[in-house]
Amino acid sequence: MFSLPVLPVLPVLPVLPAVTDAPPAPLPPVRGPRAVRLSITDRCDLACVYCRPHRRESHLSTANRMGVDDWVTLVRVLVDRGVERVRITGGEPLLHPDVVEIVERIAALGGVRDLALTTNGTRLAALAAPLRRAGLTRLNVSVDSLRPERFWRITRGGRMAGVLRGIEAAVRAGFRELKTNTVVLAHGPEEAGFAGNDDELAEIARWAWSLGATPRFLERMPIGEAARAPGRSVPFEEIRARLDELVSPGPLEKMTDRGPARYARARDGSARLVGFITGASESFCQGCDRLRVTSDGELRPCLATLDGTSARAAVACGDVQGIEAALEGAWARKPRAAAWRGCCEASAASVSMRATGG
């Protein structure tokens, strides 16, 4: 039987800012984005079963991807127009040869008060410390299993040991917040190659807590590849039930100025939290202030649609008014929250998570 590696037990991170369990008030219309997710590359070294059909998909050529200067130019304009929170994603952002420079230059921009990155962790062991020195403050790492063979099957070839070394390096680097993301998958027929993980959620939570990290569990959302393989999803109620021994039964709480995750407090009364992202069972559209940018410079107002406006030409020549026009055009395409079902819309099936950024 596989036993978890012995990792240093660190003090639990403090409760992250402004967690509130007050009944949500009606949200005013969002006049413009306050958060942006930058997919700096569409390349990934894994092919997780809920994200990609295989490893043989085509990628954008280098000539068609935004360069370092382009990203800085774009973010500077977005910050001037009110964006305060930036998350770097992919694909797998750590595959980008200039990811540390991108982080450093964005961190140096006045007005960026929150700079985070989401990674699969395969290259984190070497890059955690440089990223922290460059100014990255928050880090999310995907961990879909703590069992090597199962991890390999879910990720189609990923090696768990390397990811765990990366997370250890992130702990040593001292990020302000460290979270793990686990997409919860139901078990299926072994002969079909299915690998579930819904029987190890408490194990993953305890392991994350032992590092001072906050574990988060995600419903498998019907986007792209996940929409074409029904039957693997585990609903939130069941996910929470599997963690009942660890979390309090009270209402879930949201963090101010964060994404759609909601959190349950630990039963032991400590500051520990477990997060849930329930995009398959509810919409997060009300009050959404998020914009996404693909690696070729298209501004997209919603994860669940391919609608967007390209800013690449304007960025390339430093045309601030052109970038602002692209931003306004993209934001005008943002679906109306009252009538939009988010990731459960039919359009979500045509979206590539690898290209758009999760």
C-alpha cells in the first residue's frame, strides 16, 4: 500500500483575508473587470482526463503567441482601467521560458495588489524560489491524487513525486497563500481506463493541512473535454459528505476579493479551511469581475464561451486606445448573469481549457 511521504509539518497559515458567512446581498452590476487571468501559453506537459483528449493537440506557434513585452503592455493598460488582481495560468505557465520575468515585471507595475499563479507543479521544484523572489505572492497547485499510479492515469503520464517535490519547494519559498486544487472524479470501470479519486479526499485534505496549505475540491465542470465524457462527476453534496469528519457543518463562506470558491472551517476549531468550487451545480456569474486573455491576445469575458475581442495588434504597436477599445468590446460581450448558466451552457463544450486557462 502506498504511504504518504513524510513532509515537514509547518504552522497552519492564518485564515485568509475577510472570510464572511453573512447572507449575500444583491450585487450591483460590474462595470468593468477587476481581475484578469493571463494564459501565457497554450502548451501543457500533462493531458488530464478532464481537460485534454490526448497529448497530440496542435499548439500556437511562437510567432502567434504574446511576448513578454506584450503581456506587460496589456496588463499596464488593464490596471489603468481598474484591474487589481492578476493570475497567471496556461496551459502550464511554468513551461513558458520567461515566466519568471513576466511575474517580475507585472509585480513591478503600480496598481497590481494581488499576483497569483496556477500550475500543475511539474516544474515547480526549480521555479518556486525564483517566482517568489520575482514577486509572486499566491500559488495554486493541482493535485488530483496522492497515489502514484492513479496520478499517472488521471494526468496521462504525470509523475507524482516531482509534483510533491515542487510543493515542498513552494512551502520553503514562503508564499503568502498556498492552495491545492483537486478535481473530484468518480470511479469508473477499470477496463475503460477510468481512474477516480473520490475515495481519497480526506487523505488529500489532511496532507495539505500538514503543509500549511488550503485544500480545495472542484466539481468536474462540463467544459471542453469534460463535456464529452459524462458520468465522471461527483456533486458537491457528496464531496462535502466525504469530508464530513474534517469540516464543520455550517454554511460555506466566501473570501473577499477572491474567485468563486467557498470555504468550510475545520471541525477542530482551528484556522484551517477546505475550499469548494461548485461550477457544475451552480452559476458564479452574478457579480463576476473576471476577464481572461488567451496566449494569442484575445480578451474573453467568460470561460464558458469563445466570444472575445483580439487586442494583439493593438498591443504589438503600443496602441493604448486600441487596447481599451478591445477591452470595452470584450466586456460588452459578457453574458447577462440573470440568464446565463455559466459552465453548464452548451457553448462551454467547445472551449479548450488548455487554450483559455482554467
